Amino acid sequence: MVEETYSAGLISQSFWFVELKKVIKLLDAGKSEEEIKKMCIDENLFGAAKEYRAKRIYGYIWNRVKRLDKTLIELFGTSDLATQKVINLIAILRSDRLFFEFMFEVYREKNILGIPIIEDADVNIFFKNKEIQSEDIAAWTDGTTRRLRSIYFNYLTDANLLTVVDKKKTITPPILDIALERYLEACGESAMIKAITGVD
């Protein structure tokens, strides 16, 4: 389910949990994609500063919603806050291959090795390795990878998978809701479970 291509698209996005929750509530209430888009723009549902920004945020959030099937949307509605945040993270990971690989290759590895701290250097090494594997990533500027590193940390903090105290970033893997874990297994996404929970 994870995207095939590499992208730096997360640079222009945020975790947007509250916004995703609003859209899912509207879907649950039977609103169509068009009606939701209209509300997001006409009623400024996301509190965007400008209309073009409201349109862009809507576009990004709808892209995430499309990564969630009916079962996962229903699960979102009945889950606790921690699980809802993890579902938002899953939607982001499904739409961003590089972030997924970071979770699987860095976050998970650290946890398996019993190293509870993620350093900036860990992410820098990850990007250096990806530059060797991908011409697209090799063409990115240092500024792009720096911003992506910052975004990865922000997302993990917002999803409660990372705790930052005095710039020290401690891995705090979640215990997945059993219904969510079974759903991911049924979808053949055991790699997603491993990436998020940091297990072997």
C-alpha cells in the first residue's frame, strides 16, 4: 500500500491530526467529497490564512483520507486518541515511501538494538544511504533533507512515537490497538506494524 516513488512532498505538510479528524467526521455524517471540499474552503474549516492555503491543505488531507479504506475510517471513529493519531501516521506512511523506509530502517532498528535515542546523525546517515540508491534523492539540496529530518521528528512527536526533552529524542513505540493490528495483518501490512512498533 506504500507509494512506489520517493518524494520530498512532506516539506509542505503538517501532521494535521485535528483537520483529518474533522474530515473523517464529515464522511461519517454522510457528506460527499465535493461537499467536504466546499465546507473546507467556503467555511474555512481548517482556519487557513488564505483561500489558496485552505485548498492546498484540503488536497493534502484528502490524499491521506484516500489511503484509508472503509474499515480503517470506521476504526478511526471508534478508537481512542492515541490510536487515531497512529491511524493518521499510517495514512502519511502509506503516501510517503521515504518516510516509511525511515521508520522501518531507522526507528525500528534503533528499537530492536535497544538504543532508545534517535540522533540527527542517524537521519543524516539514512539520507546519505538513500542518495546512493536514488538519483532523485541525490539531487535534493541539504536544505531539503534538513527540513525533512525536522518534519519526521515532528510527526513522530505528534503521533507520540517520540518524546523530546531538552533536544533529546527518545523512542516511545506504541502498543498497537489489537483491532488495528489485526486489520494491518489482514491487509498484508506486517511491515507497517514492525515500522511503527519497532519490532523485529
